[in-house]
Amino acid sequence: MSPPFSSGVYVSRGVALLLAGLTAVLLLVLVALAALYGSCARVQPSEQDSPLEEDHEWSPPGGWEWEQPIPSYEPTVETSQDLQPPSGPWDHLRLPLWLVPLHYDLELWPRLRPDNLSTPSLTFTGRVNITVRCTVATSRLLLHSVSLNYKQVEVWGPLAPDTRNATVGRVPVENVRFAPDMQYVVLDLGQSLEPGSSYELNFDFSGRVLQEGSEGIFLNLYTDEDELRALIATQMEPTFARLVFPCFDEPALKATFNITIIHHPGYVALSNMPQLGQSERTDVNGSRWNVTTFHTTPRMPTYLVALVVCDFDHVSRTERGKEIRVWGRKEDIANGYLDFAANITGPVFSILEDLFNISYPLPKTDIIALPAFFNGAMENWGLLIFDEESLLLEPEDELTGKRATILSIISHEVGHQWFGNLVTMSWWNNVWLNEGFASYFELELTNYFYPKVPTNMIFYFTVLHGILREDHALESRAVSTPVGNFTDTRDIKKLFNLYTYEKGACMAWMLANFLSQPLFVNALKSYLETFSYSNAEQDDLWRHIQMAVDEQSIIHLPATVKGIMDSWTHQGGFPVITLNVSTGVVKQEPFYLEKGENQTLLSHNTWIVPISWMKNGITQPSVWLDKSSMMFPGMKLSDSDSDWVILNFNLTGYYRVNYDELGWKKLKQQLEKDPKAIPVINRLKLVSDAFALSKNNYIEIETALDLTKYIAEEDEILVWFEVLVNLVNRKVIYDVNNYAFYPLLKKYLLKRFNSIWNTYAAIIRENVASLQDNYLSLLSLEKFFETACWLGLEDCLQLSRELFRKWMAHPETAMPPPIEKVVLCNAIALGSDKDWDFLFNLYINKTDEEDMTHLVHALSCSRDPWVLTRFMEYSITVVPFHFNETNIIESVAASEVGRYVAKDFLMDNWVAVTEWYGPLWLDDLVCVLGKTVSTDKQVTELQRFFSTVLKEQERIEAHARLQAIKMENLKNKKRIARVVEWLRKNT
């Protein structure tokens, strides 16, 4: 979010000359008139504020240059409690439809110099000429503007068609004022603009480069080749273009752009299009600057405008005759860390071009890896911007999931070149059309490059698993938000969330499955071709899919595409589909977290649900559930032991599946008899659904546990992973202090662990690289290995010791990355003081945050209370430990022994700890103390402590947090008690 910004009145050059000749009385009259504009505070520019000489002649649209550096200042906001702001179009979030932008001539001059990187405030100046078409007669113009200072504002026109000459008249600009709430600059004109005519709006402006964050135009300071360096980049999405230049900052108001960047000769300038030319300019101090111009862009929204000024190097590739350059720090380029990104980007473009039969329209693509980019990645047309952590592939990353991560992120942003850039949503309420479809094709492209990993497995682990944990009936958000729900730009920024990306991808996934992939892609081709360089609504997509459905006779739907999909996109949550196998009746209901008998249920519309299913190992024709309850006779089961049925076959729908008691029993029996008759993705989803439904009171926990009895016969590590994340939750076990659980669980799992352990232990010892082609298995290995050692499997512990000793002797030899964190933790837990000191010395000499985090975790695994106490004492007394990102006390408290040590340490050193970590960490510290709370007596003990160290409001908040933690711990304790009883019967 941008901070509250100042506003002021700036007048045109002609009006300024007139005012210079007026008397002080007339100036007072002008001040009095300011009250008429209420909330639009106004500041009269003084001579010292002017970056141009008063007799500078504006000659639109030709060249110009600043005669002196513009000073750094913020206009002062004039506030008055007595003045009521007049109402007007500036009170609304959406621009009035008076003007349509056609073209921007934009010139920006950031004052970045390599010899002056320590300046506390970096400024930029700029000028923009905007050609617009008037649609409604108006004498008042609104554009978006935030924190920009204006020297000169002019309006020219009406323009002769296709020409611009000296006879074009100037429309008088009487006032320039600001409406800060909705981020507008308002121009009051001396005459109305004529509908149907074109005009040119000219602005000379200045602003500040953001020193922290990634909004608008921002600065990165970094080191490269042991030197401090700097670059400037931009992030315009969703509403940050207005921080850089005055504009019509809405996605439907597309225009073409001619961009010019003035920059120091030591830097290179990049923008959306290829460089057109370069010249030189000298400022008033005699310093020379390069003026780089770029070719005209296609029609695009302001949020895709991009520029970078840097002294990076690049690596180049050519794909189908078009150059792809990947830019990064010189040392990263020299080391080849960006080669993988460069090699993969071209093929990703080609695959999507062939899929949609639409060529990428720009002549080049630049990809840049910024040292710090808080948005992660941005799809700007022709200039894609990434945080370097999303692109760099270093040698130690080879046996991790980093390759797949880089591929996934690049695929997402390249997917936006069609979904978002070529065809843009009409407004932000349908941003899921951008993000959801880019996320969906990210899955398809990952599967293309990792053919051994099924697409549905990629979908489950990268999309579905996360969104199903968050989405529910009471607090979820609809994918498509009504426009009337937006009150200011904060509501727009909130849209970039899990629902837009992951639930949006689920909508695309479900569409592709019930339509068939060929029909789905054909419909998308039609949609993209029709709305190229334009904008679309959600209904436009439904219409084109409906057209594709109507042109064939194989796929039959129970309702229109719009009717089906609106039932999913216009309401939050998702359904639980319950099958009674005794009757064949299927019903739907919203999924609630912790569903209760007396819970107030929200009114929900019925979802129109596509149901794929399998019976007795045979795939059945899909059916539709378009009512709250329907009977499907084929789903009814007999008493035969070989009769079973499973819904959501191959994971084609966005819902959880429940069965009656007999249905779950039949599936359990089939798993124990022949698990491979059920596809691996459905074995995994059965476990996922059963544990999620039991946790939220839809079924008994024993039903979910029964599904794990067969697990000794399971050879898929991904299914094991799902079982382990549900059974082996050490946080829950420690929180409720239920020590009866561990020995029973250990006995239950170790009895079933041998076969799968022998397979993967051999892989770890001999050839971890063999898992590279199945990166999900590689990622699952950590949980698998951690559990084996936690259960006390001697071979696992011995392997940890072997790997650690070998690494201590030769630290330059990396241990297998997927299990490095676990190996270090086990080594410290089982090792000596010498082992701890060895790791500690490595830690204090590390500078990489990720490495430091791993080492903090390992050092916190010690089982010696005095070692842990000493570690926490270091953390609040020694300078190298002052890293909030690696909060040592929290890490210590995450272990079984450490939680009590951390509690005592906090209570004994509260003042020192809170001074070191600061007030923002209060809630986290309360959580550390709350880990040991499960009774009222324990809560009262901590309350007494808090009464001596916290202020009243902090005490109230801490008490509420403790009560919530206590209730959660008690609930978990009851649940674990039932698990313990089940384990006693089944071990």
C-alpha cells in the first residue's frame, strides 16, 4: 500500500505568468476560492519549486529537457475540519467514462548515478503526453495520480485527424487539484471538450523512487563482484502506475506507449519493447546522460508498463527467430546460474504458441532477476521481472525441487502473455481469468517437462492440497467478486490471494476435465482470438466455451456453461459430496470447518457438480449432481466383498468425497486386498479426504485411521507422505503432552515401514539423483526420512550419523539436499557438545538467510536444556544473532524438550527478549509460552506473569490468545485420546 499522500494545486505555465502580475489581494482571493474544492488541498508552486525556467516554451509533442534538477519535496496537505468536501466523480473508485486513452508518449528520468548511491532520497522527473478521445462533453478531467508533483499541465486540441501541427489550440487549464482518497488528479478546464474529438494531455511531473518495497518505481541496492551497486525497476500491478506517471490506471483502458528513459551512461535501460535509438543529453551541471527510446508497444493496460535501469549482464537465447535475454548480477551470469532459466523459457513460449495457435506478438523478451522483488514475479509484456531466488539455479540446487520451481514460475508468467497481456480482464473483479488460467497452464507445462509425474499429482500437491485447507463455507471468498464490493484500492490488492490463484486454477482444471482437453483448448483459442488486444468478462469466456460445446455432439452438459460455472465462481467454499452406497443416493452440502450440530449454517446455492467415478476397477460414465440430492442406481453396492465404488475418479472435481459407513468399509477392504486396483491419486485423495472430514466432524477419526491399515503394501512415497502428514504431527503430540501416543504410533508404523524404507534408504545411499525426474518424490523424501528417524528406526539414525561425520570431515562435500535439514537435526539431537559447537561456528560465519535458518533449526534440536538456554542467551546478546527471520527462541520452542526450556527462558528474560525482537513479535512470543498450556491453572499462571510485564491492552490480547491455544490443545488432546485407543486395538 502507498502511504497517505499529499495533494496541492498546480497551475499551467500561462496561468502562472498571469498570477505573477497580480497583487497580493488577488492572491488572497485565490486562497479563499480554494475552500470551494474541499478535500482537494491545493499548494501554489513557488519559483524555487520550478524545474523549468518560467519562459521555457512547451512545444508538444517535441523534445524537451530539464533546465535544473527538481528539488525533493512533498506538497503539504491543507486540512480543515470545518470544510465539507464537495461530492463528485472523484468520490468513486472507477474513472468516469469521459475520456478514452489512445496513446502515451512517456519519458522518465530517474536520477540514479553509480557514483552517488548513498543519497537518502532518490527522485525522478518525467513528462507524458497522452492522446485521448472524448466520449462525453466535459470541462473536468480525472486521471490517476499518487505522490506526484506537477510543474506544468496543458491540454491541446481538438486534434486534426492523424496530424499534429502548430495551429492546434490550447484548452485553458484553470486548476489542477487532487482527490487523495481515490487517488485522482483533477483538471478544471476553461471550456468543455467535444465528444468524438481527440486531445492531448501534457504533464511535467516529478516523484520519489521508493527505497523499500516494490511498488511503482523502486530501488534495489545490492553487491556484485564485491562492489555496492544499484538498479531501478518498476511494478505497476495492480494500481501502482499512478505512482510513476499520471494515467488512466484501469485494465480496460488500454493504449499504446512510446517510452523514453533517460539514464546514466553506466547503466542499460530496458522496457517492454526493443530499443529504437539512443542519444545523449547534458544536464545543467555538465553531466552527460543517455536518452534511450523504445519501439511502440501493442495496446496494453498501464499495469504492464515496465522499465529497468541497471548494469546487469545477460545471457541470450533465440527461439523461433526472437531473442530472449535473461539478465542478472554479473557474477551470477558468469557462474551460469541463470542458464537453466534461459534454456527453458524459449521452449515454454513455443509450447503455448503451438497450443493456442497464436504467436507471441512482441519481437523480444527480456527476463530480469532482481536482488529483491517482493512481488516474486511479474508478467510485464516483453520485460518479465522476477526475484532472483525464483530464477537462480546453483550447483547445490540440483538435487532439490528448485528446477521444477523455476520452471513453474516461468511457465506461470509466460502463460500471462496470453492470459492477461493479450486478453485482459475488464476489471479487477475478474482477475482470476488472468491468474487462474496462468496457474492452470503452469501445471500442464510442468507435466510436459516432467512426464514421469502425472498432471493430477502435480495439481494435487501444488494447487489442490493448499486451497482445500483454506477454503470453507464461513470465511471463503468467491473467485469472481461483484464490482460493488470494492470501495478503494486496498480491496483490489486483496484479490491477489489464494482463491484467485489456486481456486482459479481449480476452476480451469475442472472445466478441462468435464469438457475434455481438446474441447477446452479449442474454446480458449476462440476466446483468445476474439479478445486479442482487448478485454473480456467472465461471461465472455463462458460464451466461447458454450459455442465450442454447441458445435459438437459428444459432450452433453446438464445446463449452460455459464449456469454450471457461475455456481462455482459466484459463491465461496466448496461442497462435500456424500454417497450412500446402500441406496445410491448422492447429496451435497457446503464444507464447514469444525462442523457442529448446533452450528448456524449459511444459505448456499447448489453447486452443479461433475462427478467422475469408478466401480470395481472399471471407469464409469461421468454424471452430474445439479440438485442437493439425487439417486444414481449404478452407485448402489451389493453385499459382495469385491463390490466397491469411488467418486472423483482421477481427481477431476473441486470437492471432498464422503461415504456412508458401508462405503468406507468397502474401500478399506479393497485397499487391504488389492490397493493398486484404486489409482494412486485416488488412494492419496482417500486418505486426504478421510482425515480432513474426521477433523471437521463429518466422520469418526477411526474411519480415517482404518484406511491406513494397508499401508505396508503401499510402494508410492507420495501416498506415504499423505499418511505421515496426517498421522505424524509432532506439534499436536507435544502440545497435548500425550506420551502414550508415541510408543503406540511408533510400533504401528515401524511394523509397516520396512519395505518402503529399504527402497528409499538404498536410493539415499547410492543415487539420490535418480529421483530428479520425479521431483515430487524428491520433495516427499524429507518428511519420509524425518519420520523414520523420529520413530527411532535404527538404520535411519545410523545413516544420519554417517552422513554427518562424512560432512564434518569434508564440509565441501554436500549431503543429499532433501534430507540435509533432518540429518543435521538428528546429528545434534544424538551428538556431543563438539558436534553442536562445530555447527554453531558455521552458523556465526554464515550470511545467507536460508542457510542460517537451516542451521538455527538444527542447533535447536539439542536435547540438553543448558545448551538450548545458552543458545537463546546468545540470541539476545550477540550482534550476529539479530535476525528476526531466524527467531531462535521460536525454533527452540518447536522441539519437545525446547518448549519448556523456552518458556522458562522467556519468563526469566522477558524484558531483554522483547527489547531485542521488538513489539511486533509479541504474539509469537505468547504462542511460545502457550505451547505448554492445556489447563486453566496453566493459563492463570501465565496471566499472572503477563500482568507484571504487559500493558493493559497487551494483557487482554495475550489472554485471548492463551485461551484460544488452550481450547485448541484440549480439542487435540481429546482427538489424540481416541487415536491412542484405536492404536491399542490395532497394534
